[in-house]
Amino acid sequence: MTAVATFQPLYTLAGFSIGVLVGMTGVGGGSLMTPLLILLFGIHPAVAVGTDLLYAAATKTAGSFVHGFNRTIDWRVVRRLAAGSVPMTIVTIIALSHLDINGPVSQQLIGAVLAFALFLTAATLVFRKAMVARYAANIGALPENRIALLTVAVGGALGVLVSISSVGAGAIGVTALVLLYPKLPTARIVGSDIAHAVPLTLVAGVGHWFLGSVDWPIFAALIVGSVPGILIGSYAAIRVPETALRVVLAVTLVAVAMKLTFGLLPPTANVVAVQAAPH
């Protein structure tokens, strides 16, 4: 079994680069970090997902404090999402525990779900405005109890998707909330999505930790790089056209998803192996 990766400056640089993109677009954390760890650094898919989930939980917690201070979180929406996502996350982690997390089956499953999530994220980045213009009014006019049930269902879907791939809590979650709550200000939608991502990624990340699929040195290196990256990206966001950024990010996600789809994952024998589960 290959030794688990140790702290390396390249991981910090990766965290910084992704942090800049997240700060500029609000998207790109799991969508780019997990594929980067898999395709560039040769990390086992399960380790990449588990490490990125805890990395996301840490960064989203910081973002939630800011949004909470600014009162841009709708806790009603957060509760509804979490009512679906947390139980489904637990169910998904239990299901994954019955697979060989270090084996080819789990690797192929994570690769397939990750590719699907990347394609879906890219589509929401490009077509969000068109989707909102066409469907938001009709969906938003549904009775409140229907909206609540749909929100719980969205949370459940995100729980499964994020637990397997670490992707979906950003662009996909925001798009779903825009459709369900068209009258809610954008800042509150983004704040609510970030706040919901905290319990979602934390529960999923802890689950992966118990499965043995978290690399703590990589996690630390990513955090060190991402904090200044997010600050710089946030500062630059108002100076770069948002549409251009989203198109470039969407094209990048499609390219990465194509690599995953056509079987360009590193062979299991060559990737960084999963740690032994904690006792």
C-alpha cells in the first residue's frame, strides 16, 4: 500500500488557486479541488472526496459566520435543506461502508458520480439565468407546503451527491434555491446555501474520516493556501466580468468531467492509498 501523502507546498498552491476562484465566483471548491487532487496529484478518489469535504466544512463555516453577521441567512431554508441532506448523507456513508473504499468499485462509482456532478454544475453555471427566467415564477407560485417538501427533497439529493463526489453544494444548490425561492434576495440565497453546506459537508466528511478516506496533511496544506486565496479572489471579483468567469469555469468543469468519463482516472495501484480507518 502506498504511503499517505505528506505536507507539500504544491497542495498549498492548489488551495490558494481554488480559493481565488471560489472568492471570485462563489463556485469551484469541490468542483475543482476533488478532480485536481485525483487527476493532478494522483490521490485516490475516496481520499480526495473525504479530504475535500472536511476542507469545505472548514471554509464554509468561516463563510457562514460572515453571512450570519450580515444577517443574510434564511434559517428556515437551511433547516429544510438539512432535514433532507443530513439523513441521506448518513445513509450514503453507511452504503459506502459496505464497499471496499480502497477498491476499484468505489473508485469507479466516485468517478462516475463526480463526472455527472461536474456536468450538472457546468450546466447550471451556463444556463442558470435561462432556467430561472423560464421556471422560477411557476415553481415559486406553488403552495408553501409543496415548496417545503421540494426543498427537503433537494437537500436529500444534495446529500447523496455531495457524500459521494463532494460536488453539488455550491452551484447546484444555489440554482435550486433560486428556482424554489425566486423572491428571496440573492445574498440570502447564497448565505443560506453556504450555511447548509456546513452540516452537510461536516457530516459527510466525518463519515469519510471513519471510513479512513481523509488525509490530514493534505487537508492542512489546502487550508493554509485557501484562506489568502479566498480573500484575494473576493477582492478581485468586482474587477472581473462575472459572465466570463462563469463560462471559463464551466468549460473547465466540462473538460475535467470528460477526462473522468473516458476513464482517465489514475490506476488504483498508482494512486495514493486510503488511510486505515480510525479506531
